[in-house]
Amino acid sequence: MGDDRILYAPADGHVMLVEHIDEPRFIKGPATRVAIFLSIFDVHINRSPATGVVQYREYVPGQFRPAWDPDGERVNERQYLGLDTPRGPVLVVQIAGLLARRVVCRPQLDAELTSGERIGLIKFSSRTDLIFPRDAARPLVTPGTRVYGGITPLGVYHEE
């Protein structure tokens, strides 16, 4: 933990998907999303994927569809937390699921976080996404990979 070239898993679980998206909220452009499904058997504490300063926070109330539902990222209750890191912006999205009825996100704007630091939790089955600029880093995991929050490298920044 602590290598600034690495983006660490923000949660325990299994990688559901790795995809290219256009992220309009914080990254504001082409990005890579790594979605992690947390079953009821996983630890539901979420962690900072990198060292950085909180520059974006948005809570969106919503539904409680299953976390594996493709529409969940769009319609479920969720919390966005954007970090300005030494290597660029990173966005963590906590998404409530069918059994999860509460998202907890503690850091406020301008909070300084270290890689692996606890940022909150999602109560019961849920999903946590890590989103980073597509041209800044590449994913290190594929769907089905088992990951551990604050420990498993999910992405690596390109050499400068």
C-alpha cells in the first residue's frame, strides 16, 4: 500500500466489469470504470484508492435495485467522492443495492486522504466503482477477479 503509481481497490469483492465510459461529473471525459460487487459475505468498508484531496462530493438518492443490475449505477442510491491525486483525478462511487439501504461516506470537501484510508461503508450487498482517466492509467484486473480494499492493485498509472 502507498505506491503512488497504483490505484488500489476501494472495496472487498469481485470485479463485475471493466469498461470504458465517458464520465461527466468529476473526470469530465474518457475514463475507465472498474465495478466491484460486494456480496453479503464481504467486508463493506470502503477505502481511498489513492492519496489525494477530496474535491468533489455528491449524494444521489435513488432506488435499491440489485447491485449487479446494469441500471443500478444510474438509478440506485449512490455517493460520489472525487479525489485530486498527484497523478490526476479519481472518482469512487458507492452504490447501494437490493439489501443495502444506507451509504456512509465520511470525508468532506478538502479532506486529505491517504491510500487505503477508510472513507465509509455500504450496509450489506452493494457495489463500489473506481473511475479514473482512460489516458492516465490502465486496469490490472478483469471481471471475476477477487479484490481486497486498500490492498489489491486495480490500476497502474502510465509512466511519465
